[in-house]
Amino acid sequence: MLEKLMNGFASFIASTGIADMFADTGVVWWKTVLMLAIACVLLYLAIVKQFEPLLLLPIAFGMLLANLPLGNVMHPELFLGKSIDYGKVLKDGGLLDILYLGVKLGIYPPLIFLGIGCMTDFGPLIANPKSILLGAAAQIGVFITFLGAILLGAFQIGGFGADGSMETIFKEAASIGIIGGADGPTAIFVTKTLAPSLLSAIAVAAYSYMALVPIIQPPIMKALTTKEERMIVMEQLRPVTKREKIVFPIVVTLVVVLLIPDAAPLVGMLMLGNLFKESGVVERISKAAQNELMNIITIFLGITVGATATADTFLTPKTILIICLGLVAFAVSTAGGVLFGKIMCKATGGKVNPLIGSAGVSAVPMAARVSQTVGQKENPSNFLLMHAMGPNVAGVIGSAVAAGVFLALFK
């Protein structure tokens, strides 16, 4: 009897994740421990520091689940290669494998954009159409980083271009560059198509920099502007009619999708959500899209993207470079918006405060709030928030358009 108990206990110990972690499973045990530690750090940042908690928390917990030995909730090997056996995923996959199909099939990011559209007011952009130029200028970081990543791939630095294929280099460079748009769903939408192996690193980088907007942007804004420029008080925006707000999403959808069809899923859902909001005839649907649907998709998107961050794919020199390049992309995008704001300031005889150019990145509404905060520190009577919302929402459209361009060129 005692022998049976001892054998049973030994079998139990051998079946635990702890035993598997130290067994010869192809992953060095310290890598697993390190991934679990990284997940815990991200959870700390989400819960204690409240850095983009709505997405960082599920991403971090998905990473935690995927790296616990024998959990079997996620099997990244099922998604390797150009073609995926969806029947096998449904039959043999774990919980997160099945939920991850929403990422692979491009379902979650457009639905996130639907919710964002329901919560977005395009009034400041309609009232001041010139601010769309600031949103466009803030996409410069996307394309400069894209070119930089191509150079790294050409010289096979940090694991880029390891297979010697220029097609792979272009796809990976596009996926990294889109981080500069400061839009997590857009980065995921591009990466899941062009470079799925980089998805975890790019998602973590994109959402980390979105959360760090109040820390990263102000030093760049102050370095590129003078005190006098930061103190400029802008004229109040004109009132926008309901008719204008209803026509705007329809016109944008027609123009953008006719020019860049690959942007249709993101731009189309963004504008549909906004039409729900502005039409005033589908209030129930609008509330559901921006609340229940948005919350459910956020959970599914975050936890499944985090679950792709396993030791084999995440602990590489390429991941470190991606995070560094993402910072460069975001910083250059911020600088591009501010510098174009200075040009507009000169062209209008000092009527435009260059600080609103930094809001051209797609982090809505955080980037606009940063413009307001920095401007008000210099001039307490200055109210830039609504002026900054123009380029801010233009940046959302701009990042979706940039994503459509990359997909059209490289998918």
C-alpha cells in the first residue's frame, strides 16, 4: 500500500509543470522563468502603474498562461507556415488557440475600430480640415522606421533577413514601422498578415508606447518648440452641424476605400461606428459597440496576442531591436507632427500652436491631452484640447491608411 502511495506521489510530481520545466523539453528552464517574470512585470505596470491596463493586463496574463508548462492553452506551432489547418486548430487546439483565430482571420482589430468610431468625435477635424495635414505628417515615423528596418534586414543585423528573402525583409519592416502610428489594433492587423512570428513583440511594443505617451512626448515637444510658440492661444473652432458629422464618415469611406481598398476593414469599421454615433437613430447599437462588444473583443485580443509571446519567439535579439525601433518610430512620428505644426504656425502668421502637431499620432485621446497639458503649463489660459483632437483623430485615419498601403504592397 505504501509503495502504491509512493508511486502515485512520484507520478503526480512528474506530471506537474515544475517537473516539466526542468525536464529536457527543448526550452531551457531559465527562459521559461524569465518569461514568467516579464509577464509579472507587465502585470505590475498594468495594475499598479496603470499603463494602458485595459490591454496590457490581458496581454500580460496571456503571456503568463502560455509560458506555464503543460498548460496547453496555446499551441503556436499550429499557426506556423503560410497555410493553417483550421480543422486541426478546432480539434486539437486549446482555449486560446481557438480565440486566436479572431486575430489570424483579421476579425478583432476592425471590431475594435468599430467601438473606437462610436466613441470618436470628428467635429474638431471637420471644423479645421487643415489639421488632417498634421495627422499625415505624424506618420513620418512609420515610413522612416520602415526604411531603417529594411537596412537592418539587408545587412542581416539582429536576426532580420536571416532567410535572405527581400520579401520577408519588407514584410517585417512594414510590421515594425506601423508601431510609429501608436495604434495597437492597426499594428496587430498588419503584423498578423505580414509577419505573424513578430506579433507578440510588436503588440507589446505598440501598447507599451501608447501607455508611455505622457512620458515620451513632452521632452520632444519642448525640445522642438520655443516658449513663445508653446504659449500661442488658438481661436475657438467653429460649430459643426449634425449634417456635416453624418456626411463625413460616408465621404471618408468612399474616398479612402476607393483609393486604398486594403484599408477597408479598418477605415470602414471606424467610420461605421462613427455613423452609428452621429446618426442618432441606432443608439442601442452604438452603446453596445462602444461598451459590451468593445470590452469583449479587448479581452479576446489582449489575452491571445499575449499568449503568442513564448520563450522561443520572444527572447531573441530581434525582439529587443523591435522594441528599440518602435521607440524610434514613435519619437520620429511625434517630432514630425510638431515640426509640421511649426511650419503651419509660420504659414498662418502665428495662429497655430505647434504643440497640437504631436497629437497627430493615433493614441486617442491621450496624445491630445498631452498637447493640452504641455501648452497649459506655459500659459494657464491656453486650451488646446479640442484643437489637438483634430490631428489626433486624423492620426487614427492616417495610421489605418498607412496600414492599407503596406498591405497592398506586401501581402
